[in-house]
Amino acid sequence: MAIDNLPSLLPRESSEDYAAQLLPSLMTLDRLDQGVWAGAKAVFDRHIAG
């Protein structure tokens, strides 16, 4: 995860790395029923139900 690397990288490197890891997920925001967003919703729904 990018968060684990942030303290050990230079600010520019950490920002570029974080953006590179986040951008693919952000590009799929129009498909909330698939991929990472579907997984996040499943976790949310499970916690709300419990």
C-alpha cells in the first residue's frame, strides 16, 4: 500500500506512487457495481447489517 511507503519516500515520489495506485480505481467510478467499489459496498453493507 502507498500509505506504508509514504514516510520513506520523497514527497514527490510518494505522491506519484499514491496517484498511480489510486487512479485505476477512480477511473471506474462510473461502474460502482464492479471491482473495488463493489467490494467496498459489500463491506459497508455487511457492517450496516451487523
